Amino acid sequence: MSMQRSRHQILYQFLPGNTFDYSDKRGIWQVNRLETTDASGQVDREYIVNRVFARAKNWDGKEQGFTSNNPSHYDFAAPEEVRARPFPTTFYCTSCQKVHGYYSADDLSGKNQALKCQRSGCNGDLKQYQFVSVHSCGEIRRLYPQKCPDHGDQHIVLDTQDSQRAQNFKWRCDICGWSTRVSYYQNCGCDYVPPSVDDPDDDKMYTTVHRAGSTYYPHYLTTVNLHTSGIGHLRGNEDGSRKAFAKHLGLTDLPLQAVNMNEGIEGAEIDDDRKIEVYQTESEVNSLADAEEWLRKNGEIDSQTVGETIQDLIDLDASEDSTEMVDAGDELLQYVLSLEELTAHNLDDLEKDARDEGFPRKADKIATYEGDLERLGLRNVRVIEDFPVQTFVYGYTRGGREEDEAQLNAFSQNASSGDGTPIFVDTSETEATQFDLDPTKVLLWLAVNIPETSNKRAVRGDITLPTLPEDPEGADIERARSIIEEMSRAEQWAFLLNHLDPVDGYGRFEISSDDTVEGQVTKYVFEMLHTLSHILLKQASTISGFDRTNLSEFLFPRALSVVIYTNNREEFNIGGMTTMVEQQLDDLLGQAKAHGNECMMDPVCSQRDGACLSCLHVSEISCSYFNQVLCRDYLFGSRPNTDRDIEGFWRL
């Protein structure tokens, strides 16, 4: 018996410990092992292990199985085949309803492989109960039938009392009517209590259907593969981070690997007439080059190095005990790779290709898209042919996915074909569309929503945003826009980089909006960017025919960039992303703005979080943040019936 599933599906739905409904009504099974191949050659082992180990050791609910940060102790495994066995092993007869319980799949196979009722004279077919009991420590168990004091287990049936809730179920004897409640809450037998539980007596196993989301949460991280791109050695160190900052701030035109921190950067340009004047009047100057050097020494040309400029603009901790600079640089390294190393086509490229290939109408249509980008605050859209995404699944939780709700469990060492604790890997190059926001418009939006961004004593670094009145009018907005546009590219990005904290450190996906400007900017930028990502993903599915579960997101918050990529390579038609952008980008962006704020659950959805299954939520295969930190207000503005007061990015 077999089911054909992609590697990506295995990583989310068929991991060790998880249960699934076997196709063709073959019952419920549990994965116990994946047959794998070694993927270590495709992975920056030390970098990934350090990130996984840091997440595990800082998991508030504690962890189990992560005992080392030595890369050799982990098996980077690419799934090939799934090994599974029947579970749960509690059955009922479809004819007489008698309950049959078996200790394990082996016990079932040895005693009743034919799955026939053991009651004398019945011989009906057996079918599994779909219920399991789980605990926050990671334990999962079947239902255990009880015995009648007078008639044993020969006539025990499960009486659901016409309820779908397990706490209402009873074990009942069909002979005498004796009954007892199914243990909806059971003692696991372990001593684990999650931090979120105040009373240890409240933390027990609970019974639910096996396919309920709370029975199994995979934990994973997604990254751009720098290892095979030739710049993996820049990851995880301050030198690589500073090179990425130099490129992102626009301080150098050199390729990433060749960036030199000692490269000079000149300020105000000196015209040739002034150089000639110095050459003619200063006796020690013998050439125009000497004249330029003389002007520099005498302060008429302001010059400093790339490294000095970064030091002046960026206020991130680069001390030995801090990872702030390195973490920010790592994200920018991934973003710069998407610009510099990959096969990508922006709108100008697509228009030129269409004209060169003799498709003037297509080219003319592409040329109109700049207006659509302007209206939505985008500065660029590009199609990437070879987006090198890597997904790593390193553990799971039961009963909750939040850091204080459950224990984080590593996979068993015998759950893969290799040696060591498995980290399951999916590495691929896939098609993607990248959307970059305009930093000028984002800064204006922040200035409107966060008044403290103009306070020199409240911001981080020396750069502030313009001051605006509490209820700014059109003239106030235009004045602030003009001031921000006069800032250099490096200054604009420096403000953002100084105020954007990581949002997924140690697996935490909740943004803290504390009283600092840094906390507020992080919350506004990330929630707006993440909301935009989901709206674009859903609209891309609607207008292009992509199955929504075949699309995933990748965010570069510090670069104000969203990537929508295909995650199902086996079924995807090569060229689909390019076709969508060439022929339907105006529809995609237009519908995103026109329909992105619609929700059939309003006004309730708007009154609560401004995000739900009807408007913003997507498959967890598609979302890197479990459908958290989303709110339509950040794009469309708060509605009068809410307790939020946010000016929407798309309303400015």
C-alpha cells in the first residue's frame, strides 16, 4: 500500500509522531519513521544547528532531545519515503458496536490482522475510533476501554450520547447497562507542567479527534540558501553583516563579496571649475587629481569610508555577547542575494524582452504597471526563476504551539535513516515573485502613526522623522513627505534598520509593542508587511489559478520585501509566475487593494483582531508565522467600531 506525496507535504503532514487518514479508507495511521537521504551537503550545518539550538534552549516550555549544538550530532535528512503503522489501536465492530482494544500495532497484527469482531457469532468488520488523548509533554495515547464489573469487556460499547465532545462519552455494558465516563482528562504520568498553567492539576491529557490541529504542531524555520550560492561564508559574522549593510544602504557599487569597508565615499560634489581654480592658484598642485586631494584635505570635499558611514548611521549592538548586528545582517545577506545572484527580471526587463520578442501589446501593458506600483506604495516587482528556499523541520509540540504552552520535542534518532537527531530538510530552487515597498512611503506612514519617531531622545540613532500634528491635513502630509524624500537612501534605510527588531527569535511569533519607538515601529512594519503578504498570496491564487496551498511566503522585514513562491514543484507549471506578472499584475494589485479589506465575519472580525479565516488566514504550509501578527487595519486603517486607531498604509 502506498500514497504519493511530495517532500513538502511530508514536511508538514507526514512527520514522525503525526497521525493521518490513509487513502482509500485504509484507516488511521501514525508515522514512526522517514526513509531519508543525506542532505548535509546542501546545508550550512553550523548556522542551522546554532539557530535550532538557540530556539530550543530558549523555549519557555522547555525542550526534550536537544542536547548539543555540535553539528555532527544532527542528521540533516531529506525525506524520501514514509513508514507508518495503524494508530490508534482501539476499534469498534460495525455490526454489534463491541469495543476492541490492542496495546500496539504489533499486538493488533498478532491477534487480529483480519480486523474481524471477536465476539462470539458476530464476525463483523472492525473500524478505528478517531479519538486520541494528548498531553503538552508530547505524549499521545489511544482510548482505553473499561471493563464492566460483572461482564468484563465482552459487551462494552462506546456511547457517544449523540455528542461530538469526548467529555460526554461513556463506556457502557450492553448487558446490564453499567457505564462510566470516558476519561476525557487523564493523567499522563509525567511531571511536566507548561509555564502557562497555574495549577498543575489542570494540566492533564485531553481527548480529541486525531486530526485536530492541537494534536501535532511541527516547528520549522525557512531560510534562503546561501550555502550553495558562494556567499555562505559571510553568514553569521559581523564582517558579512557589514558588507550586507553597505550594499543595502547603497554605499557601494561593488559586488557583495568585493565590498571594502575602507572604500571612500564622497559627500558634496566639487565642480571642475573649482578644481581648475585650485590647480591654477596652488603651487603644490600639479594636476586635477592633486587639486581634488587638496580640496579633500582642506575640507571642501567631505569624505569618509564605507565602514565609517555604517558606524555613523547604524545603531545596532555589535558586541561579542550580542547577535543584533549579525542577525540583521543575515537577513540582508539573504535579500542582497535575491538581487545580486539570482536569475530575476524586473518590470523593465520584462517589457524589454516582450518588445525584443515582437510582442508590442504585451510590452505596452507591462509599461502601465508602474502606476499600479505607485498607488500601492511599491518600488519594485520582480520575478525570480531560481529562488533557493530551504525549509527545516526540527521538532514538534502537542497541545499548543506557543512557547509557554507545551514542551518542544526533537525527533527520535531512529526516526530517520541517518545517525543523530534528525532535522528534516527540503531544499529547492523555485519560481517566485518579489514585491518591494517604497521606504519613503513607509517612513511617511510611520511618522503619521507614531509621533515619537520625531523625538530625538526617543529614537535610536541620530535620524528622526518629521513632526506632524495629531490630525494632519493634506498640507502637513505633503510637507512631511518632502522632508523624507530629501533624506538620502542611506538615511532612510538606516532609520528603519535601527528600529526593526527580529520577530521570530527562538520561535516566538508575537510582537511586543512596548513603549519604545523600536517596539512600535517593529509592530507596525511587520504586521503591515505580513498582512500585505497574505493578501497578495490569496489574490494570486484567485486570479491565476494557483492552488493556495501551492504558494508560500517569505518575508524580508528589514528590506520591506515580500516573496511569494511556489512550494509544490512536482505539480507546478514552469513559467507560471512570469505569466502572472506579465499579464495580470494590474489585476493582482488592483484586487488586493479593492477586496483585501473584505471579510464576511465583519464587524466581529474588525472588532477583534482584524484577521480571521475568512479574510487573511492561509494554510499553515503557506504561512511562516502560523497566521499570527496579522491585521487589516495596517493597510486599510482602523474602522470606527474598534479600539484601535491606525492610519492605513494604503489610505495615505
